[in-house]
Amino acid sequence: MVEEKLRQLGINLPASSKPLGFYVPLHRVGNLIFLSGILPLREGGVLEKKGKVGRDITLDEAALEAKQVVINALSIVKENFGSLDCIKKCVRITGYISATEDFTEHPKVLNPASELLFQIFGEKGKHCRVAVGVCSLPFNAVVEMDFIFEVD
């Protein structure tokens, strides 16, 4: 059902990337799964955009990177559970946005990612959210996000 929605949206889930350090990408505690910080890597582990919002990257470009993070997160869930239909609810996302000191529109970077979760999951995609500006991210990524999902 969820995979059909992805097809309708023209989204093909890539293979999930391997951890870039000593950690696990997903950890289950009861009916909750916690995803580690996820970068907007494309297949092959490539970052399409790098730098800071407000200097190197526009807000719209950063928003596309945030949507890529959602796609990467769903790839990790599917790889670990075999299907995305196990997701009962997106509970929370936290977004870290590498931005210039004077950039203050962090929530706007995450809005398209939140909207994508709603498009995919409907009411189950509505979530709590935190948007934080940071001075740098791993590999000069523009955005990193972590997720909490409730699963069956």
C-alpha cells in the first residue's frame, strides 16, 4: 500500500547507504523505531549539494535535500522490515540545518519533508518536529535528520 503511494508520487527508494561511522542506522525499542541521523546521500553515497543555507545553498535547494533524507529514511525502514506498511505513525523528526548565522527560516527547509511524509502516509505521516540551525554537519551536508516511527 505505501509502496504503491510511492510509485504514484514517482519515488523509487534507493538501496540504503551503510553507516558512515560506528553506529547502527535503526534501533527498535518496543513499538518505536529510532533512526540515526540521516544525510541526503544519493545512490553511491554522493551528496548533491554541500555547504550552508544562506551562502552556498538556497532555501529551495535545501528543502529538496530534506526530501531526499525522508526517502533515505524510508529505504532504511524498508530494508530492515521488508515493507513500509509496518509504519503505524511518524512520531517525530528532528532536522539539523547547516546555515549562516543570519539564516532564520529553518522550519521552511523541513516543510517539504513533512509534507512528503503526509503525502505518503496521510494522517499517519503527521508528526512533531524540531528544526535546528547548526554551524556544520558531517561531510559538509546541508541537512541531517533523525526520525522516530511507531511500527506494528
